[in-house]
Amino acid sequence: MNLERRPRRLRASAAMRSLVREHDVRVSSLVQPLFVADDRQPKGEISSMPGIARHSVEGAVAEARALHALGINAVMLFGIPDHKDAEASSAHDPHGVVQRTIRALKRDVPGLVVIADLCNCEYTDHGHCGILDERGDVDNDATLELLGRIALSYAEAGVDVVAPSDMMDGRIGYLRTILDASGYTAIALMSYAAKFASAFYGPFREAADSTPQFGDRRSYQMDPPNGREAVREAILDLEEGADIVMVKPALAYLDLVRAVREISDVPVACYNVSGEYAMVKAAARNGWIDEDRIVDEMLVSFVRAGADVIVTYFAKAFAERSRTKSPNA
Ligand code: PBG
């Protein structure tokens, strides 16, 4: 028996553990996603995501104000439009639900960073992330043009960060060029660089009404077993000028958060997605797990893996709890 080394010495008390703790989750690094529903769309709690609601524009502003007061620096907007068609035309409507929300937030909560998710799936009647070609596949280059129009409409509304989640090739370089050419050089691009075709998005699709009407997203989102390819996607986006690169989902992809952190000289984000949220909520409601402890453990695993920014539906609850929690618990 070799008992010269006793790591337990540093676990002996709460103060000792706190003294040597390696990582902390900072409320200031969390991003709360917000769903904003157009005038005729139902509002209120999403059944598979207890505690998360579809807001009206005014509701989103009130929620954002509360989040900002809790120390949260950023929200990420998802729109649920009244009108859907094959060309996602309401996505770039200057009076669209996201554009109106951006304007209202910049006016009423000016200290908050407003990030807008950039994708077409909530706006197309077929539910895919872009323009379809004659075979029913998403046409990459035609979709880029559309993404550019949407990004410009967000920029005109005053967005701080555009976050493309469509997974089209070349979109970061394309969007950077379009934004810069129109004078929007200060708008940052947060790229969903490694976004997987994941079953963890299930509840989101109910929330945002964006389930594909046929097929799936495997011809544009990544194949879950591929790690090297995730790094390659991140490198491409860095070369094209991404300001932040994201890995999504988070929990089942922590190895890739670490791998991307190691090759990236810009902040790395991870997206703790709807299915990850719903699983915790469901188990907690059954009394099977301790929700607060699970959330703390999940969020710190993202930090430990190397994430600088964490997009999570738990942001508000975590921030509320941080106010009252003793710092060396
Ligand atoms: C839009 C988009 C999705 C999510 C973020 N942006 C859905 C999808 O790709 O199907 C998922 C977020 C979540 O599950 O919380 N493309």
C-alpha cells in the first residue's frame, strides 16, 4: 500500500474544496435562447420544455430585462413567423418577428448583447434549412444568397451578433463579405461550426415549429460519429472569419468542445440543446435526479471541456440560483 499521496486532503472541507476548485461557471458567459412568436402564433409554455415559453415581442423584452438584471449578458433569438413558404420570405421581412424584437431589445435593454439565430427552417413550409433543388435537397449556393438577405435585415434592425445554424458550406465567408460591403463591419459572426444531425433537437422543433415535412437534415448537418470533420468545419469557419465557433449539441460532444478549443484562437461556444434540457426536466419531475446539482455539474463540464460561452435554457434558473448560493458551497 502506498499512502504517501493522499488527494483527499484537499477535499476535507467546503472551504478547502472551494480554495482549490479549478473551474467556475460564470453567469456572464451564459446565453439564454428566447423564442419569439409572431402575432397569430400561440404563446406560452412549451410542453416538452417546462419553464421555457414562446414569447410575444413585448414578452421577450420583459424577459430580456429580467435576464439582464440577473447578470446575463446575451440572448439568442428564434422566430416563429405567421407566414411560411418555400422561399422563407418572412425571414428577411424588415417587420418580421425577429427584426421587431431586435429593434425593441436594442431600444429597451440597450446593455444586452442581442444574438439572432440565422436559419430558414422556421420560415420554410417544408421545414428544411434552405432553398430546395429539384431533387428535394437543400441547394447550398441559392441558400447562401437567402442567408445574406436575412443577415442584412437583422443588421438593419441593430443586431449585435449573427449566428448561422444552417450548415451551408461557405456561409461564414459569404456573410462576412455581405455585411462588410454594407458597412456592418462591427457585427460579429458566431458560427454553429460543428452542428450535428441530432435527435437532441426534438423539443426545439416542437417549440419553433420547424420539423422537416419530409426527409431529415443529414445532407447538411454533420454525422454524429465524425470528430475530425468537426475540427475541419471549425478550421474552415475560422479561416472564413468566424468571431466565435460553436459546437452543438454539447453533452454528447464534449470531446469536440475540447478539440475545437485546442485549435481555435477565438472564443468557443457550446449549445446545451433542447433535448438535453428536456431530459433533465423530465427526470427531475419524476423525482429521479436533483435538478440543481445536475445542472451545475453539466454546466461546469462545458467550462472544463473548454467552452467560453454556453448557450443554455438553464441560464435564467442558474443565474437566479447564483444570487443566493454561498460562494464556497
Ligand atoms: C435551426 C436550429 C435548430 C436548433 C438551433 N437552431 C434546430 C435544428 O437544426 O433542427 C436546435 C436548438 C435546440 O435543440 O435547442 N436550424
